[in-house]
Amino acid sequence: MSTLSVDTITGKSTSTNLTIGSTPVVSSSANSLTIRGEGSNQTSIQQGLAKCWVGFVGTGTISVSDSFNLSSLNDDDTGTYTANFSTNMANDDYCWSASMKDGTTQGRGRYSCPQNASTYSTSAFQMEFQNDTTSTMQDVDHGALTVTGDLA
């Protein structure tokens, strides 16, 4: 086995192809890195990464199980939690996905997001969890949020 240890790799032009094994990694512009995904399609490394995620226990005193780019998680009300980002998003047009599991309604919970600036912003995202059967807000045993988009 060979080891190559360098601090900087400089390309011959503005678009540099680097191959690792049989996978081409392409640097097409400043602060942009793509890699060949399935077939011959290119995937942007920056665009394809989660910019914030959190797993939490939402009953009693809430606790964060694990997270990335999360400064804090607030328990706002029954079934309502706000994730505050450590690093802001570039805008409030990011994509999100939230999920829940509850001991009494496992797989039957649903979530919604109020679409107003105070709860869906560049610095925070509010999740609301509602029981499908009773249509009432409900604290969750296990909640999760993933946010993708551009960081500020």
C-alpha cells in the first residue's frame, strides 16, 4: 500500500478532475465539489449534505439524542418544538423532513409546519406533531428533523 500526504492539490485549470479508485471527483468552481453518483450523473457534495439534523426525546424534559448544526432545541408547547441552527441557512427556502415515533400511536403521528416567518426562518425551524386519530397536538417519544439547502 502507498500513502500520499499533501496539504494542497493544485489543478492545471479551473476544472480539475481527480480520480480516487475508479470514482472521478471534479472541482468545477470555487467552493464546489462534485462526485460521480449513479451511472454517469454528477452529484454536488455541498448540495447533497444535510445542513442540520436532530434526533430527540420530546416527552417530559426534552433531550437531544444526537444532532448536527443545532444550537438548541426548545419545547414550545404540547407537540411543538423549535430547532435553532448553529449556522444560519442562506434563506428560508430550504427543504426539511421531520418524523416521529410515539409509544401509543407508533407510525400514526403526522407533522406539519406553520409557514410564517417567526417559525420557519433562516435561524430556526418549528415542528408541530399532531396525532392522526385525535387531531390533537401530541408530545412524541422520539422526534427527528433533517434540513437540506444552502448555509449562509
